[in-house]
Amino acid sequence: MKQFFTAAIHWLGKHWRGVVVAILITILAVTTLSLELNNLVAGQNQFESSTLVQLQKFPAPWHRAVNAPYMVPTYALGNIIHNTLQAGRIVSVFFGLMATGLMFSILRNWFNIRIATVGTLLFITSSWLLHTTHQATPLILLIFGPLLAVASLSWFLRTKRFRSLSFFLLAAALATTAYIPYMLWIVLIALIVILFFEQKLIRELKSWQITTAGSIYSVILLPLFVSLVHYPGQVLELLGIPKVLPSLHDYLYHLLYTVSMIAFRSEPLPELHLGRLPMLDIFSASMFVLGVYYFGVRIKTRRSIIVFTSLIAMTILVPLTPLYQFNATILMSFIYLCVISGIVELLNQWFTYFPRNPWARNFGVGMIVVAIGFASFYHLERYFIAWPNTPETKAVYVVKSKE
């Protein structure tokens, strides 16, 4: 016991900065993502109503597998607190917090703790994320899923000390994401890249590690397999392909606004947007372009190929559905990875011009911090003040009698 406490104190002494940052981000994330959870706008929107109808009976994953990671805990919590709407929003916040932790982990592995801190702060104050965590819908899984896959894969590729544990968690993560629409494509892209780049690492895996990981993967996927055997139509839903494809004109129209809604102009959808404003502010949009450049000049790296290919694939698939604005949330994780990478590229360029001038270097960092602060304030004001007070928002929220 004494050795354990000594080791714990030694670890805290070495990593205390990271611990403090993690605690502060957790407090801020809990506060921001759950603020005014049930009081911001009275009632529920049409997407929440549709979810509540599905939750009137137990959403058995061996019958209905799509979005099971969200539906099952929401049903359970709803029966405990006797309020399914509130339960759904609480579960959305929970997945939002997990997505925040995963984003921090990815940025910490890719860059450093400073970039992870400012990047996560920008992420949790995004009005896009706030809209998603304040809804009783499985939409939050489209943010959580890509981050779960990327974070678990990143840890597996980087760690040497915990190779077995990271491999088992990777198997569990990939199996979990199989229940989320569009994720099969992203996982397939990632696995192809890893098979191409990491053949040596794969060959080093022992047979017992592969067997254990395969068992974990199979157990988690068993309800999905049973469900697809009885209801094979869910395959199209998991792939993000509708039963009836849109006309070429409609597809191009959806594609145009799928791209436009990121940084230019969106189609009205009061449940998720404020008017026709794009999802990103001008600073984040600029950093997104710079982030694309960051990955472009490193196109041969694993992360660049996965991010680029996933963005392109999802941009092609999302416009196939009538709810393309809703499903475009699958792009958010990759967009913010590009935004934060753009900030890194901007800092790298600034430090290249001022390699030894501490005043200039600190001025550049300070200006970026100020810009991030303004961007965060813009999104918080946009979501908590502007959005709930618009007539369009109030019109799509209906107050219903309690269950």
C-alpha cells in the first residue's frame, strides 16, 4: 500500500499540470454542455418526439440495432427518473462529455497538452456541439463515434507499454461504433490505412491477443448480427444509404448545402441552426482551410489519409438522405480536427518567421488565444441567447403533457 501511494504521489508530481488542466476542462465541459438543459426552450422538437416514440418500449438491440448505444441507456434512465425526454438529453450530455475527453486525448497524442487544452475549449463551446448535446436524439453518436474510433486507434499505434490493453479497447471501440450510422465506412477506411502502414505492428501481435480481441469484438457485435439477420434493412441505414436514392438535381442541391453549411450559408433548420448562419464562425472557418492545408502537405501520413478520406466519403454520402443537414453532424469531429490543426499550422508559420524573438512569439500566441476567446463567446451567445429567442425556434418546439 505504501508503495502504491508513493508511486501515485510521484506520478502526480510529474503530471500535475495535465491533471489540473483535465479537471478544469471537465468542470467547464459539464457546465457548458448541460447548462439550461431542460429550460432553454420549452417543449420538444420533431426529432425528439420521434425518438420518444421509439422509446415507448424497450429498444432491444437484437431487434433494432441502429443507435443502440444511445437508445438502451436512455430507456433505462427514463424508467428510473420517469422522464424519457430529460433522460435522453442527459444521455446526450454524457456522450458529449465522453466526446470531449476523446478529443482531448487525440489532440494530446497528435500535438501537446497546450494545443489539446485550447482545442478542446474551442470544441466544447461550439454551438454545433451544444445543439447536439441539448437534444434527446441519437445525433450525438455521430460526433462520439468518429472520435472513439480515432482515439482508440491513436492510442494503440502509439503505446508500447499497454499494447495488449490498447488492442482490446480498440476491438471494443470498433465493435461499438458498428451500431452507429456511417461509422462502418470510417472504420473500413481506418483499417485499410493501418493494414497498409502498420503491417509490422500487426505481425507482432500474438495469437492470444488476436483471439481475445476477436472474442471481445464478437460479443459486443452479437446483438447487431442477430438484429441484421431478422431485419436486414438496417444495413442500408447503418451505411447511410436511403432505400430510395434522390434525383441528381436533389443530390447536387443537398451536396451544395452540405458543403456550404460549414462556413458559408445553411438551409433553415431551426432544430439545429440559427437562421441561415453556417456552423463555423469566421475564425474557425479560416482555421479549417488552414487545417486542410496542414494535412495536405502531410498527405502521406496515416492521420492525413484517414481524415481526408473520411471527410470526402462522408461529404459524398450525407447528401443522399433528405435529412442531410441533420446527418452532416458526422462531419463535425473531422472538421474540428482540421480547425485545431489549422491553429497548429498558423503557430508553426508564425514561429518560422520569428524563431528567436520571444516578444513576437508571445504576441502571436496571445492573438490566437484572443481569437479563440472571441470565437467561443460568439458560439455561446449564439446558442444560449440568440437561438432560443428566435420565432423560428419557438415554432418548432411543442409543449406536451407529461408522461
